Amino acid sequence: MPLVIAIDGPAASGKGTLARRLAQHYGLPHLDTGLLYRSVALTMLDAGFSLDDTDAAARAAETLIADRLADPRLRERAMGEAASRISSVPAVRAALLAWQRSFAGNAVGAVLDGRDIGTVICPDARVKLFVTASAEERARRRHLELTARGEDTTLAMILADVRARDERDANRSAAPLKAAEDAVILDTTELDAEAAFAAAKHVVDGAR
Ligand code: C5P
């Protein structure tokens, strides 16, 4: 039976790092689904469309090009903000749903991380984790990450971003961020990456 691991959680909760480590450990392909939304936003901005143009957003999602997912600009702070805005468009979510399901449906299984993987994309995933941490801790981590990449930001700016994104992601009507009823909640506020991995591995091994 393919092993599908669905990982959801708010921005900078540590779910990406955890997803990569689990994928490597279990030999599974990994999809960071935030990159799909970031890629739609980047395509629109490059083509000169306003992020409020929902038709253009839907077209960009329908014609998503896999090669674009490696563009380093996708990781920039502004792209996270832009992705969060277009991700509330139902037609964008519908177009990306098929893409994600086909990734998850391969023979061995897969690890997907995002906001609605356990609730909408892979409701039958064998393992569902909801990774969270306090907003202050998430802002601290994201600030370190962006600074290391050479972006000039302050902790206060990042904390404001994190809060604004939490608010938008949790309150949108299309697939809001929430833990699936059968998800295991993993609070990483006090855990480093190693401890979070050990806790998640324990959950996955128990479900195999
Ligand atoms: O995870 P990441 O920060 O890259 O996601 C960027 C934005 O894309 C999120 O703030 C969220 O609005 C959106 N997103 C989503 N559903 C997903 C993954 C990301 O709505 N599965």
C-alpha cells in the first residue's frame, strides 16, 4: 500500500523541513505545495497582471509549468505574501487540486506539505500531521532563514507577515487552514528539527 503522508500547518511552522526529512527517510517523493501557489503568483507578476485579477490567476494555475518550481525567486518573502492572496481564489485551488492529487497518487506514495492536504487534497492519507508553533517562534525562524538568504527584513516585519498570513489562511472560505479531525498535532515551539523529526517518525512508524 502506498504511504501518503499529509503535513499541514501555518507559515514557518517547520513543516517543510519535516516533510523533506520524512521523504528522505522513507524514500518518498516530496511536494512543497506552497511552491505551486507561489509559482502562480510569480507567473502573474512576471506577466504584469494584478494579483486581484482572478481570471488571470485561474489561467496561471491551469497552465502551471513544473520547471518553474525551481525558480529561487519563489522563496522570497514577497512571493509568500502574493501566494497567500491568490490562494483564496476557488478556481486556482481547483486547478491545483488535480496537480497535487496526481503527484500523491504515484505507486510508492508521497509526502505533501501545505494547508489543506489532510482535509481536501489527500483526505485518505495514511498519516496526517498538523505542525504548528507559536507565531513568535515561527517569525524568529523565518527571519533567520530570510536573513541567511540575504533579504533585509526585521523580526517585527516578519511577525506582522506571519500574523497576517495566519489570519488570511484560517479565515478564507475556500479550504481554510485547519487540522483534519484525524490529524496528529505536533507543536514544534519547543522542538528543534531533530526532535520534531523523531516525533513524526514515531507517528508514521505506528501507522505502517
Ligand atoms: O507554505 P508557503 O508559505 O510556501 O505558502 C504560501 C501561501 O500559499 C500560503 O500562505 C497559503 O496562502 C498558500 N497555500 C495554500 N494551500 C497550500 C499551500 C500554500 O493555500 N496547500
